[in-house]
Amino acid sequence: MTTEPHRIKVAGITVEVVRKDIKNLHLGVYPPHGRVRVAAPLLVSDDAVRLAVVDKLAWICRQREKFEEQPRQSQREMVNGESHYFLGQRYRLRVREREGAPRVSIRGLDTLELSVRPDSTRDQREATLQHWYRQALKVRVPPLLARWQATLGVQARHWGIKRMKTKWGSCNPDTQRIWLNLELAKKPEGCIEYIVVHELMHLLERHHNDRFIVLMDRHLPSWRRYQHELRQLPLGHEEWGG
């Protein structure tokens, strides 16, 4: 059972509160603007939630400062010379207008060539690049899933890729479905692996509690470095954290 979210004010901060059939209260701060969300047990009052938030105010402020410092790309116009990222590397876009099916290819060390029809719009050019990103993830994710499912002794029934505004990935332990953010195609491969492991780990432990952290430390000791790296790299204009 999950209630409809509602909002309360704590020390001038808007806090989204949702109640679930869970044992412990969970507080999260989400990029890019530091949205604060609390998942609370069904019988926990708003006053108790306020106390929990007050107790974490210093931590909340630190998280918000980190998000404000994180660089963000402006909206891409899909024209020559723009910066685009793939697997953590920065490329300069070169648009080549020609007849035929649109395509994307890497040229040399730092050029991303986008071949499109002469009358293509900005949105059509972006759709071509997003499709290329999606195909790149579809190639890289299955080997990671196979390896880590065997290591962790879990099995995801379904997985998919979609554009997500609030997180890098998600896992529903009940349906054993995993979603990965399309933006991951722009990040280093170690970061992609970290998110795959993170989401699979939720099949062993639903919550981000002490046991979850112990499991991450045991199986992927470098996970904090990749988490930090994801926070430092430029976000897309769509701003994955809402």
C-alpha cells in the first residue's frame, strides 16, 4: 500500500512525503535542484517526519550544494561544433547532410559524425542520436547483466532502457524488472556497470539500508568512485533528476 504524496515545509524546505508499507523511514535528496522526498511507514506522523528532516538538515544542505555545483549542458541544437558525450568521452559534432537513412559514427579520436537528410529538423537529428545511444547500451548491458546475475545469484526477468528524469536506474523487486536511464550511454563504462550492479542488488535488498551498502562494498568496492563520477559529469539538458 502506498499513499498519494503530499508536501510539508521544514525550515523553509519543501518536503514530499509518501507513506508506504515499510518498516523504516527513508529520506532522499535528488538532483538537479535538491528535491527532498521522504518515504515513511504508514503510521509515522508528519511531526515525526519533520523531526527526521530537521535531524538531517546539514546533510540535505550539503547534497543540494553538490547538485548546484554540477555542470549542465545547455539544450543541444544539433549543429556543427557542439560537444556531445559518449562513454565518458567528449566529442565534437559534425553534421553531414546527405540522402539516405540517418546514421551516427565516430570519426577519429574526437568527432561524432551525424549523417542526416538535408531537410532534417533539430528534433529529428536528436532522435537519430538518441537511437544510436540506445543501441550502444543494448550492446553493452547484456554481458554486464549476465556476469553480475551469476555473481549475485539473482535474475532480472525484464530490463529496458528509457529516458528518466529522476534517477540513473530503477528496480522493481516484485516484478524483477530493471530500467536503465538512456543518459548512461554518455557516461564511462564503469559507471554503467555500477548502475547495473546497483539495480540488481535491489533483488537482494529492496532498500538503501546498511545491508545494501555492505553488499555493494563486498561485490563492487569501487562503487563510491563511480557514484561520485556520475555526480561530476555534465547532465543532459533534460536534467535526469527532477
